[in-house]
Amino acid sequence: MPEQEPEPTTAAERLRRALFRPSRKQVVAGVLLAVLGFAAVTQVRLTGTDDTYSGLREQDLIDLLDGLAGTRQRTEGEISRLEDVAAGLRDDSTKRQTALDQADAELDQLNILAGLVPVTGPGIRLTITEGDGRVELASLLDTIEELRTVRAEAIAINGKVRVVAQTSFTETDGGFLVDGERIEAPYVIDVIGEPGVLSGAIDFALGPKKQLEDDGARVQVRELRTVDIEAVARQDEPRYAVPGEGQ
């Protein structure tokens, strides 16, 4: 049998033995004390939480919640109003931009029809070469009118003169005056539009080609995927006409 240690005789020895060699009862007691301490600390923390509303009566709490709900509804309503205003502004901006785009497109069309800007596109090149006789003014005018009838979008003669609605033609020695610009044979007429339709307006029976050939000219029509017209019409400033009221 192992030898038993002698019992401590002094208080210091008994304390040292309890600290370094605790008995089972002492261990259990220590665990219980630790649990009780943890519970006490937790209770203190819970007791120290925010008690801002703990002293309010039930009716006070109801009134407070009603006030918060009203504030939330007003905030949501203001947000909805601002979203509607933003949507309206976006809609107005879109409409304004659409109107501007449409105005720009219409202005481009008017500039093309008035012959004020260079243009490019598919079309034909009509070359009229005088032979035994001279091309008559009536034959040239009929050719231009036939091209206009089939919606030619731009016409230029000899790369010098842009033909528009108010273009004037005058017969002169050795050629014609077109808007005061002298042109001579061979006459090269560049036209932008649907190539097949334009060439058909020249080649049909008893049409412009036959009429020009009767004048003794040779006529050649070429359909082109790209026709460049650089000539622009002369723009005269109006002397008498002014826009009407509200225009």
C-alpha cells in the first residue's frame, strides 16, 4: 500500500494543498460558482440594455407606432411622386429628341429636293452625244420631266448645274443656258433614284431616247450603284416674301 501523506498542521499548508490538490467536492463547488458567475454577468448585461421605451404606456406605444407608420406612408408617397416627375421628364426629353430628329430628317429632305447639298446614291448616268443634228430644247426638257415623273431625287447636268423645280432652260448658240450656266454637248445627266425605274423612263417606246435619236443624237444609259452629285443649286435671297404670322 502507498504511504499516506501526513495531514497538514498549519493553515498555510492546508491552503496550499487546497489550491494545488483540490478534492472532488472542491472541484464541484468551483464549477457551480463559475456557472453562477456567468449567469450573474448575463443578467447584468440584459438589465443594462436600452430601456428607452420600457417606461411608456401601451397607448403611448400605439401612438408612436401610428406616427411612424404615417411618416413611412408620406415618405413612400413622396418617393412615388418624384419617380413620376422623373418619368415625365424622361418622356418629355424623349419626345423632344424625337421631334428634333424628325425636324432634322425633314430639313435634310428639303435640302436635297432644293438642291442645296451634295448627294450620293444609286441611279443612272445618261450621256447624250450630238451627231448629225442638234439636240432640241424640247427634247432635253422632256427628258428632265420624265425623270422627275419617276421620282428622281437629284439631277445634275455636266457636273456643273443642279436641276431643281425652278431651274430655267434657254437655248443658245452651241448649247443651252441652264440657270444662266452655259452647257454644251456631250450632255451628261447624272440622276439619283431607283436605277431600273430611271432607265425605264428613258428607254420606253417613243420616250426620251427615241426623241433624242430623232434629233440626231446618240444616247447611252448606264445604271450605277453609286452616283455622286457635287453641284448645288444657287440660292437666291428673297427680296419681297416674308413668313406669315405664326410661322
